[in-house]
Amino acid sequence: MTVCKATFSGTVFRAPEKRFTQNNVPITFLTLKIDGNDGLLVRVISMGKTAETVEKVVSKNDKIVVEGRLKTGAVKDEDGNERRVIELDLSSFEKIGGSIAEEAPGEIAKFSEEDFSDDLIGEDEIPF
């Protein structure tokens, strides 16, 4: 049952797992642990080109923001008890976090110490 549109941010708890339908459409499943809520896990489902991208880009422990249609369902656990699950049919996602220093160690930009201020505008060219 679809409930509403939702946006979650969290940490990837279980890495993406890619499967295919009978019509050879890729589907990717991952589990997202919602930040600030101990024990709240959301199963994220993506299909088609989005599934391909998720499987290539996202890995376990990545911080991501996901958006899509929120659904509820029920599954049976090992003891045969029914448990409610929250699922999100993914429409978009974005990785968050990381740093530039990891990608480009050392100095990012180095500027010359020469002073060019007199060369840019002469005293006769000041408009006021």
C-alpha cells in the first residue's frame, strides 16, 4: 500500500543487491538506517536505469538522501511472526558527505605573491 511521498537521509546499512525481473529489468535493493532513530531501517527499491546507477555508485556505510513513494508491507520472520516493514520506491537519491582533501591531497590552489594592483588601473583611469 502506497502511503505518501517521503525523503529520508541515513547510512547504507546493507549494500545494494541487484537482481533482474523476468523481463530483464534491473532491480536494486538496499537497506538504509535512518540517522537519529535507533533501529529504524527502510528498504529502498529502485528499478531500471536508477537501479544500475545505485548499484555502481552506492556502497555500505555511505551517507545518502533518498526520495520516493513510501509503502508499508508485512513479512514473516524466522519464527513465523508477521512484521511490518517500510519500503521506499526510489525516484531520486544523492550521496552526501566526503571531502575534497581525500580526492586531491596537498595544496588545492597556490597563488603568486606578486602585487599587480598598479598594473590593473592607473591613477588617471579612476572614474571618481
